[in-house]
Amino acid sequence: MKDVSQEPLPLLAGRGAESHKGDFGRVLLIGGAPGMAGSIAMSALSCLRSGAGLVTVAAPAASAPVVASFCPVYMTVAIGKAEDFRESLEAATVVAIGPGLGENWDTLLPLVLAANKPTVIDADGLNALARGSMLENVHARCVLTPHPGEYGRLVGDASLAAKATGDDAERVEAAGVLARRSGASGAVLLKGARTVVADGERHAINKTGNPGMATGGSGDVLTGVIAGLMAQGLGPFDAARLGAHVHGVAGDLAAARLGQISMIATDLIDELPHAFQRLDPTPF
Amino acid sequence: MKDVSQEPLPLLAGRGAESHKGDFGRVLLIGGAPGMAGSIAMSALSCLRSGAGLVTVAAPAASAPVVASFCPVYMTVAIGKAEDFRESLEAATVVAIGPGLGENWDTLLPLVLAANKPTVIDADGLNALARGSMLENVHARCVLTPHPGEYGRLVGDASLAAKATGDDAERVEAAGVLARRSGASGAVLLKGARTVVADGERHAINKTGNPGMATGGSGDVLTGVIAGLMAQGLGPFDAARLGAHVHGVAGDLAAARLGQISMIATDLIDELPHAFQRLDPTPF
Amino acid sequence: MKDVSQEPLPLLAGRGAESHKGDFGRVLLIGGAPGMAGSIAMSALSCLRSGAGLVTVAAPAASAPVVASFCPVYMTVAIGKAEDFRESLEAATVVAIGPGLGENWDTLLPLVLAANKPTVIDADGLNALARGSMLENVHARCVLTPHPGEYGRLVGDASLAAKATGDDAERVEAAGVLARRSGASGAVLLKGARTVVADGERHAINKTGNPGMATGGSGDVLTGVIAGLMAQGLGPFDAARLGAHVHGVAGDLAAARLGQISMIATDLIDELPHAFQRLDPTPF
Amino acid sequence: MKDVSQEPLPLLAGRGAESHKGDFGRVLLIGGAPGMAGSIAMSALSCLRSGAGLVTVAAPAASAPVVASFCPVYMTVAIGKAEDFRESLEAATVVAIGPGLGENWDTLLPLVLAANKPTVIDADGLNALARGSMLENVHARCVLTPHPGEYGRLVGDASLAAKATGDDAERVEAAGVLARRSGASGAVLLKGARTVVADGERHAINKTGNPGMATGGSGDVLTGVIAGLMAQGLGPFDAARLGAHVHGVAGDLAAARLGQISMIATDLIDELPHAFQRLDPTPF
């Protein structure tokens, strides 16, 4: 695999004067079961802050009002209302599944994969993927975002799983193996101090971020950022790479302002605008 | 139609020392069905931030508590409680209908139109208007705020609809046609990069705003602003024209602070106070 | 009646090093029926920001969760749970009743008056007082805070009611008449551009504030401030006088920051800390 | 008992580059009954702001959605779902019980104590301890955080209770007696103007803080801070001592910004990041 870490970061196209919100995608985010409503809410808000045009959250009916209460901008739909859910899925140009989804909605992932849209699979979405042995159904427009534990469950191979916590070279190898093993080489983002992004042919190692980001909800934010970038036209590898970079910059800004001890995931969201404003054609 | 774009912006009267909240109107905003509660909440908050004295949201009973949770200042009433709704409508001096209303409340629009009050019709309110072929029931105190898609559904004429996405002259023509076709020439605000306001006899083209405003909820904010201005005595054309201007300034301030990628609709609301503070008797 | 407008404002005692929260009172605020939950929430938050030690809101069971969702600091109790309500009333050192109470809870006012505690009666509490012809049950520890409309309903006398909207001298007379007519000369705060406070023997006219405060919820904030001051030991007249002053300063700070058009009631709450920090032994 | 007040404050270990959220603990906070949902929410947010990796709140099913609505970062679990609660307790590395727990959940404390994890017992948790005469079940990894009233109920001895409000020497004695009397000398934090921390062998007196902190919810914040510090590896005495210090610094920062009258408990949470940023190896 080619190391593209030193190549310029992918860029979002500028916004034409005649743009309307439909030009920046319709994202459907699926998750937020009772007790975890905040997870998908953080993804959704991060997705909006990353430039998506329209964002809808699909959550179980019992938690949808809690999801809704966090932010008036995104819409919600009850997962259990099958027709509403299906309509939302059809209308979406990008899908993200997993944050706070829990273990009771494994039937959704096959529907999402069958829709064949740009898709981010995270957290309980990855666990559903492992439980359902559906790795071969993953397609080329997917981004998988496992941490090493989720990675191990996905590959079901102890020596490979060990590499996911190894040095950079081992982690690059591990990410590449998963990308090639899944259906058609979508991108894999393997979380860690130095996050690796790979799509089977190329890889990059992210340099931004700090250990203050080791706090609950940090990954939910990343999911939303990547989905938002895909909604604006970036491909899986580029969206994952730029997303990891911006997410880390937001973390560095939060740490500078609040300290590594006290910073929490919502601080990352608050810093996303400033992180995007710092984007430059060259990586840093 | 006369082009008044270069004429001074309409102004709100100053607030007399003896003012009380009743002097600044009672606005009833109707919308916010389940899953879209935030839409009407953003309209209501924008209406307050635009100077309305008292604001009430009418929403379905299932979503009213979510609407209420976003802001303690406005009141809520359940649409389904027919007598409460009727009382609220009677008490209102201005009505806005549409943001997040959904497709299940088309029976409300005839009641609103029959009340013959200064009224903003937006979003699903416009769709209800189209579905019910009620264009001729629109009266002279109404402001219609379609984007080109909604415009097309309202006029049901492909060549006219095409003009709504054309150049300035075509869009002015399209807005004027709709204003004259509706019952008694209320104002039409046709959304786009350069928003057009027309009432059949005159028109103006708005110059403020930027493509970062192409994001979900931006129109909900505009609806609230226009309703708030009407509550303070501006007529339909003036309220739509000044509303488009202030809305765009708020967007420009948000873009300067947060960037076009990351700005979202609630940022527009946060900037409304600063936008109003910049108002000047001359347009810019 | 003696005009004490030029005398120094009453002051809160400093907080001793050994203070605990019980030293600053337990306030029970009653109101916030469905659709108006935000009213009592604003009173409660204002009460906390004015220095009260412990604050509880009693609201109907249906709206109590919405009230609770606005702020984690105060507690809530369901009005309808009679024993819980009675316990809360017994535990309180100060009571406020009215903001958003609606018309269905007139039975509460007699209980509150019978408890004979420092009490603020506002809004629907005043309407209940008028409907129940209970003016003679008002006791010397009460503050009534009518606007001219509520005043008229309380006195039931058209010529007196007209004075409530007259010049300063007429308004002072009107306030004094009500203070003397109610049971035992508690204080009356008659709202208006220049708010009058009177207790039958003395009066003061407030000079702070601006017409930007003519916006929904402004009065709810004032109710909370006065209750908070009573919780720290001020008597009815002093609490009403200092409360009107601080409330107006908060309004002036909000207007300076956000403008008279855009300022809303929650901005007043945000400015209360700064208003209290400006307090000085001499009026301004 | 040795006075260690002049010894350097305990420090949190720095965060290694390879850290992940699991390194900073999983905290389960138990409380927040209906009407008091905000109490445990403030503890949970404070816990996150003090560096805990993952935070879950266990609350009654009726109030869990209100708890959840305050912050999207922590998770919630319904106390009454016995298996879910048991799983959460097993997964936790630190437990805190008490803020807003009410009187109906006394059966939880024995389960918590039997789990033998680092545990903070506060507020209604202390009352449950007193009601159940379970002082001897307290173990060496517990921190008890009584104010003098709760202290009195725990020791059931009037002359000892009187010492809890006495001078520094008496309060140190009182705290030490309770620490030795409980099962195995965990730490006791006795609240007051000068908070005392003791574990039976040593004690320290806190010097930070001010009487503006005598406001509802201040103790809920402290509980969250101590639990968060334990989640990062501090023992009971060190966590209580550092927690009291940081809590007081946050209070001093809030007072400087907002004044002692107006500051409320959520302001303490807002200042926690700045308080942690000021930490220094030497006490001040």
C-alpha cells in the first residue's frame, strides 16, 4: 500500500454562489437507543458542523424525543416505523450507522448495506457487522471506523487483532487487511493514538489529536464528521483521512482551551468550526 | 413592477418609553410535527429575537413538549385541542404556518386564511396550499416564502417554474406572477442566492447572505423573522424585504465567525441581535 | 405616603464565612402549567441567580419534566401529588405563585396564603386572587406584582384602574390603594415604564429599565428576583424595590449588548449576575 | 491523626500518548429520582469534566430521560431494570451514590457496597446508610461526604454531632471518628466553610472556596469531581482532598466572574476546566 500521509489533504470544493442545501447532501444517522440518545445526537450535530446540508437521525421511538431535544436543527424519525424509516433511507445520500445503536437493531445493517450508498459504520454498527458475519456485504462506498477491540471482533483472528495495537507498520497492515477483506475495499479507519486510514491500496497516518480525546463520545463526533464530508462529495478514503485530521485539530483546540483532563466530546463539536477554518491545502 | 431595491429599507418604529409587550404583537406559529419539532422552535426563537412581544407555538400534542424544551420564553398549545387552538388563533395578531408542519394538518390552513390576519406561509404550509388548490384564498396580508421547488408546486406550470431558477429578471417575473395570481396580491419571497421579494406592483432583490446559509433550518429562521417584523407593524412586502435583508446579514456574521462550512441555522439566530443592531436607514 | 425613591436602596447582608445554603432560604415557586412550563422555569432560574439557597418548582405533573429540563439546579414537585406539595409548602421559607399557572389551579392560592409565609403573587396568581375575591386574605408578608390589566381585575373599579395607567402620582395612588385594601398592607409593585412600589405607608418609583423589556417572560424574571431577595431576608417592600431596580439594570445591560429589538427574557437572567455586581448603597 | 494540609496536593498522572478512554475509568453514578434529576446530572457532568473516561447515570426510569436531556455525553440506565443495573455496576470501576436519590431506593446501597469498588457516598446515599445502620459495611475504598446534618444522622450521637459544627480541631476529630467507625477506614469529607478530609490516620483542611458556594447543587458537583478523580487512580483520601481543593477553586473563579450572590452550581462545573488548569504540585 502506498503511504499518502505526506500528500496534501483532500479539500472540500468551495460553495458556489447558487448553492442550495440539497447540494450538500442528505445524511441519515442511525443509532441512539434509550440510554444512549446522546451518542447519535453528537454525531448528528458534528455532521451539521462539518457542512452537511440536511441531517436526519433515525432512533428508536422511545429515545427519539431525547435525541431531538439536544438540537433543533436536525430531524428525527422513529426506526420502528418501518415505512418512515425506509423513506428516510431512500431519501438519504449518505448513511451512518452505529453510535448508541445497542444490540437490538441488527436487522437494520443489511438494509443499509443493500441501499448501496456512501456509508459510515461505527460502534454498535461494527458489532452488528461482526455478529452477522456480514463483512463481505460491505461495499466500496463504506468507511469502517473500528477501535482495536471492534477490529478484533470483525476479523476474528487473534494475531491480526494484536497487530491493531502494534506499531504504525503493524496497524497499517491490519487496516489494509480489513479493507481488502471487506466486500470491495471501502476505507478502514483504525482508531488509536495515531489513527490509520487505509483502503487496501493506500494508507495515511493521522498526526493531529491528543490523549485528552480519550473520553466518551469522541468517536461519535468523528462518525458525524466523516459522514458530513461524504455528503459534500468526498470519497471514503478522503473523507476518513480529512475527518481524522479535522477531528484531531478540534481536539487540540479544545485541549488548549480547557485542558486534557477536563475536555469532553461536546467541546470537540464546539471547536469543529475553528478546525475547519484552519484547513489548508497542505497537511500539518 | 417597480424595482425598489435601491430605496431605503423599511424601518421599525422606535420603542416608546411607555411600551408594553402587547404593543409588539402576539404571534402564533404553527408547525413542528413529531420529528420536526426543532423547525418551528427555530422560527419561534427567531421571531422573539426579531422583536415580537409574545410568541406561541401551536404543535401536535406529541411534539409540543419537545418544542417547549428548546426555549422557556415562548408558549405552546396543542394543535389537536381544537378550542385551545381556536382561542390562540383568535388572540394572535400575526400567524405563521408551515415549518415542520408535515402532511397531516392540511385542515389548518383554511382556518388560518379565514382568520384574515397578517400571515406567513412557508414550507409545508405552501405544500398544503398547493395540495388544496387554495391559492385564490390567499389574501393581501399574506407573505408566501417558497423556494423554487415549492414555487413550482404552487404554480403548477413548468415554464413558469423554470423561471424561478432563472436569472434575476426571470425570478422577478416569476415572483410577481405568483403575487398577482394569489387572491389579493400579498407579498411573495422567492428564495435563492439572490432572494426576490415582490407584491405584484413592486419588487426588490436582496443582496445580503452567502452560500453557508444553504443548510437545514435556514428558512425556518427567515419565517420567524418576517412574522416578528409584521408583529411590529410592517406590511407584507416591507416585512419580507427587511426580513430577507436581516436574515442575510445574520448569515454573513455567522460565516465570518464560524465559516461557511460549519455554520448552522442556530448560529443565524444567535447573530440576529447583531444584525438588527447594524440596521441603518440606507440599504447596503 | 412617603416617597423613599431617593433613599439608599436596601442591601443584602454580606455572606458570612460560615454560611450554608439553608441560610439563604428555601423558595417554592408554583406555576408552569402545560404550554407555559418555561414561565416558572425562568422565575426559578432568576431566583437562583438572585441568591436563593434552594429552589423548588411545583408544577402540574404533565409539565414538570419540561420545567425540569431547563436547568439542573432547581428541584421539581408535582402539584397534583397533594402530600408532596404540602410538604414542599411547609418546608419553604418563601413562596411565589403565578407564572404560567393557568386557570385550573385556583385552589392553591388559599393554601399558600394560609401558610402565612413571605409570598410573591404574580400573573395567574393575581387572576386567581381576583376570581376568588380573596384580596382580604392577602397578608403583610405578600408582594403583589400586577400590570395595569391585572390591577384592574383586582380592584374591580374602573376609575381606579384608569389611574394605574396614569401619571406617576396617579400610579402611586393606585398602588397605595391596593396595598391598603389588601389584608394587611403587604407591598404592591405596579408594573409600567416607571414601576411603582408601595406598601401603603411609603412608595418608590423605579428608574432603571427600558422598553426592550416589553417582551414575554420579563415579568417571570422579576417574580423570581423578588422571591430570591425575600429568601435572603428582605421584607416585601424592600425586596420589591430592590428587585425592580436590579431587574431594570439587567434589562439595560441586555439592551446595551443585544439591542432593544432582539433582547428576550432569558437575556435578563444572563445579566442578573452583572446587575447584582453593580449594586451600590446609593440608588442610581 | 497526622495533619497533611501543608503537604503537596496529590496529582493526577499525565496522560500517556497511547491512552484510550478505558484508561480513565468507567464511573456509575446512582441518583436523580423524579424531581431531582438535575442533581445526578450535575454530578455526572462534573465527573466528565474531572477527567473520567466513561460515565453512566443510573436513575429511575421515570426520570432517566430528563437526566439524559442535560448532556449528550454520559449514558443512562434505568435503575429498575435489575439486570441492566447489575451489568452497569459490574462494568463500573468507580461508583457514586446519592445525589437526588430520594428515599425509595435504599436497597441499592447494599448492592453497591457489596461490589467493593471505589465508591463515593453522598446525600441520600448517606441517609440510606444511616437508616440501614450499615456503617460497618462501609469499606476502605469508600469516601463519605456528609454535611454536619448528615454527619449527625450517621453517628447518632449528639455530642459528636455538635463537634461537626465546631472549630477546626473538633471537626477534624469528628471526621476521624467517623472514618474509624466505618468498616475499614475509607475517607470522610466533612463539609463546611473549611472542609475537613480524614481517613482515621491523617487529615487535611481545605482552604479554597467561598460562601457563594452555599447554593443548591454545590455538593452534587463535588461528588462528581471526587468520583472522577478516583476513576483516574487516586485513593479515597487523595481524591477527596484534591476534589475539595479543585471544587473550591472552581467556586472562587465563579465568584470572581459572577459574584457570590448570583453564582449557581452549574457555574462551578463551567469553571472546573480552569480550576484543573491551575493545579500545581504545591497547595495554595
